[in-house]
Amino acid sequence: MQTLIRKANKQDLGRLRAFLSKANLGTDGLTDETVDYFLLLENKDGTLRGSLGMEAFGENGLLRSLVVSPGQADKEIFVLFDQMVQLAKEKGMKSLFLATNKSVALPFFELMGFQRMEREQLPTDFYHSEHIRHVLNVDNSLFLKFSL
């Protein structure tokens, strides 16, 4: 089925929050002011099939809220990431970071151009993020960086 990737807007907030909650992801920080840092993957009928968001910290972005419905093609996930890179550049970002506790995802992220890093190398302003504070409390968290 054909899909569309677009930037989220204020009218998408309720639907996006419900989608993320269903996937057991938090929605802290998802507001009227930050929703345009989120991308939506939709079927041509408008059914939400995926999302990817970013928290902005100056010239650095922290990726979050990657959710895709079962059956989405790897190609669509690559395009979602590519579109996020474009959005980050539009917003003046120099680097994108992500945290994961799923080591099986590392080959995918490395294929996308992310490089592993130590948690001590994270930008200090990331520690103001509820998301990062939560991730830091997970023992097997891995951090990756993508330079734009």
C-alpha cells in the first residue's frame, strides 16, 4: 500500500499521542510548540502507520518516538529517517543523536550512518530531557550520533 511521510501539525496531536501511547511510549514534551519536530508515516487513506520525532537542543537533535506498525517495509523506515535528516537540517541542526536499548537495531542505525558513542559524550543540555534521564536509568542503553 502506498504511504506518505509528512510533518505533523497541531491537528495531529491527539492522534499522534494515542499512537505513541498504544506503543507504550511516553508523550512528554509533545506539545503545540514541538509537534512540528515530528514526522508521520500514513497510508493514502490517512491511517497513521509510523512516527519519528526529535527534541531540539540548540544545534543538536535527539531522535525519539520511532514507531512503525507491523508490516512496514524497511524502505519506508529508511525514507522516514532520511526525511528526519532533512527536517533537522531545515531546523539548523548539526548533529542527531539517538538512544536505544535494542542492540539488534544497531546494524540498521549504523547502515543509516549513525556511530556509537559513550554516554559521557552526550551534549550536556540533553540531561534536561525527561527522555534522556529515563534512558540513562536503563543499564543496556546505547547511544549513537549522526553528523549532518
